[in-house]
Amino acid sequence: MKNENRLTRALNDAERCSIVCEVLSGKLSRAGAIKKYRISEVTLYRWIRKFASPSLLEMEKQQNQEIQKKKETPQAELARLREELRVTKAKAALYEEVVSLASEQYGIELLKNFGPKQ
């Protein structure tokens, strides 16, 4: 345990940032980084929150989704897409209802034509 703490403290911010970049770019898995650098999982997540920009986190999320999609069977992909479509349709219906209620109760026109006038 003491060696683990010494190694973590010995790393400067540039080295910690480098480790985070390795993980987020996919060069090294999170579990691999934990073993390789002898750090705790909590420490790695703290570094990711500290050093990762939102765009890097979004990139990692997209990579994980792509990997998950590649593992799907066609039937599983179809089921996932159907569920996504159901959720999207439900959201669209909710938004339409909100617009309708805002128009009726508050007299607010949320749907405006912003296109060029002819």
C-alpha cells in the first residue's frame, strides 16, 4: 500500500495527464492503467475528472459505444434501435404537448418560422 502511495505522489501533473490520455485514447484500458501504474481506481477516476476535457470524455464514450455496437448481433441491434426509436418518439410527443400547453395556457408561440420570408 505504501509503494502505491509513493508512486502516485511521485507523478507530476504532466505524467498524470499522460496516463489519462492513454486511457481515454484507448491505448490502455482503465484496468490496465491501474495495474501498470499501481494506482487505485478512485485515483484514476479523480485524474480523469481533473485532466480530461469534455471533448475527450465524449470521444471515449463514443468509442465505447462503437465497441459495444460491434459486439451486437443483428437481432440485438434491431432491438436496441427499436427501443431508441420508441424513446425518441415519446420525447417528440412530450415536446409537442409542452408546446401545445404553452400556447394554450400562456399564449406563448414556441413554434415560429425562422426561415427567410418570401
